[in-house]
Amino acid sequence: MSFGGRLGKIVLKSQLLTLWLALGALGALVGSQARPEPSSLPFEELFENMSVLSYREAPSDTTARFVVELAARGRVFRQYDVDERRFVAPVRGHDYRRSISGTRYPPLKVRGHVDRGFWLEIPNASGRSLLPDQFDELYRASLDYVKPVSAIAVVVGTLSGYSVGYRMATWSTSLSNPAVQAKVLSTPGIGRLIEREAWRRVLLEPVVMGHETDAVRFASVRGTQRIYTNFFRLAVDDTNAFIPHEVARLDSAGSVRESHAMAAFALAVGRAAQDSSDLSSADFSAIEEWASLLDRYGHWAHAATPKVIDERRQFFGTLAWYGLAPAADDRRIWVGPRLLVRVGDTEGFVADDIPSSHLGCPIAWRDWLQDDQLHLGANAWTAQWMGELRQFAPIVKLGREVARYWTGAG
């Protein structure tokens, strides 16, 4: 008690408590201004922190089950069983089945958006790494210098009263609030929204380029991603019925696995495009099977190319028309606009091709693809703040507006 009394006197004399309370009041004021309407629900935060788990009940099972984990501030508060279409309590402790036969798709955290593309030069010698300027252009795009500022801001915000005041002001609409969680989960049709967001997360996994430094490996992965992406686009709008014709051709040529995987993927895309349909684990597994087939065995035409010269010429011409021709040994690769992402501790990017479509774009990513937003662009250093330090975003925005005002006045 005596030690606490002496410590209290020191705090009062040094004005630390006054400073802490002032920061708390500032955080509460900023939080009250940034707080959305009481009727709005934090769906963006819900889907941004969502992860998907694929597992088998037994090693002999041929199909996997999918579970969606809903989390707030890194803590899972509910799981959604895709097949049973119901919410269940999260599994606590060690689950042997899911740890042995499971595949986890963690959240994709957006770091920023690069709205320009460039040609990547591949060196002639195999095993060469990407040049430093190429590496920076691909993965970092001038955002690395934000990290020290971001780390300091996290520490200051957590230890100071600003963070406490901000969280108190936004608690009524925060996903960390159990009452808000219950309200979100009771929203009509929320299960179907979660299914599609989880399906999009699995859909994007094959096109995540995660911090690859080897140039030859990078070119190979990008070639597979190009075929996967263009086939997804074709499955969304196959006006010429190419896929059914190709499925029948593969089946007649003896490539049964390829034909079944292609048909299942196209069917899953068609079902996901219909907002009125419910998705099942089969629609998720179709993505895994098709992406795994392309990654392991390459293009499906390798084992089922027409033998007749004229038919072969026509077949490869059709593939080139749809952008599905097997990857050539090119030394220059076009890397277009992309979203910089973080998967766990790995930083990489996702090309805009799939997210630019309504079906393939996660809800939390849609603002990033609008170039008129304040925090977008290749050199928008506020990207990290908007993603990880939302509590400081209003102050950053206010500071920029004040600076703009004084610059215009001068």
C-alpha cells in the first residue's frame, strides 16, 4: 500500500496520469467520430479475419469437410460447418484429425494496391534470383519504410490511453463485443455470405505469389496461375460451351481425372455465381482438385493432345484464343496490377485478374480496387495504417487535410 501510494504521488507530480487521461479522451473523441451507425454490422472485419479449414474425418475418406473459422482480434469465437450449415463452438485444444489431415487457409491481409504493371526480365541462367529492383517492384512497392512507424505506433497506441479510449468508444460496434457477434450471426442469410467468402478465400489460394525469389520458379508458378485464372474467367462466362466440349473430349481420350476435375470446377463456379444456391464441401474440394492437378501435372493437354495435325493445330489455336495455351519458355513476363498481401509472416501479392471480378473479389477487398480512395495507389503509405492501425487513420486523414488546407492557403 505504501509503495502504491508513493507511485501514485510520482505519477501525479509528473503529470503522466494527466497525459494518459488526455490521450484517452482524444481516443474516445476520435472513436466516437469514426464509429459507424449503431445499426451497421462489421461484416468487413468479420470476413477480413476469417480463415478456412479443410480436413478429413478419416485418412481413407475421399472427400474433405470444410469449416470456416470466424475470429476477432486473432481469437476464434465461432465456427461454421459448410455441409451442416450451422454455427458451432470453436474447437479448443489439440484436434488430431484436423492437425494430421487438415489444410488451413489463413486470412489474407491486404498491405496495399499497385495499380500499374511492368515486364519482369528472367535471366538466361537457371537458378538465378530476381534482381533487387525487380524484387522490390514485385513485393514491397515502397511500403517497407512504414514498418518501423507501424511498430512504434502499435506500442504507443497500446500502452497509452488513446487505444483504451478508442476501443471504449467503438465497443458497441466492435466485433470483439459478444453482443455484436451474436447480432452478426443472427443476420438472415449470413450463412450463405460466409460460404461464399470462404469459397473466395480458397479460390484465391492458387494465385497467391508468396515472396518467391528464384526467377525460374517464379516464371513456372506464374505460368500455372495464368492458366488457372483464365480458366476461371472462362467458367464464369462460357458462351461458346468450350468447357463441356473439352470435358467430353478428355473423357473420350481416357483422361478421366482431368475431365472430372474440369467439370467439377466449372460446376462449382456456376453454383457460386448464383446467390440463391447453397455451397457444399464439394464446391470447395473442386477448387483444390483442379488447382492441384494444374500444379502437379501441368496443362491438361499434355496427356490428351489430338494426334491428327489439323485437329492439333485447331485445338492449340482455340486454347490460345482463351488464353489457356501451355506456358512458353518466355524470358519476359508481364506482371499486371496486384494487391500486396500478407499470409501469416509471408508477404506476397495477388494479381487483380480474379479479384477484379464480382464473383472472385472478397468483400473486404472491394474498396482497395477503387483508385479514387485516399489509401490506394502504389506509394500510398497509409495502406498499412488503414489495414492494421485503423484507430489512427482518422488522425492521419485529419493531418493530411490540414496540410492540404495550409498548402492551398499559402
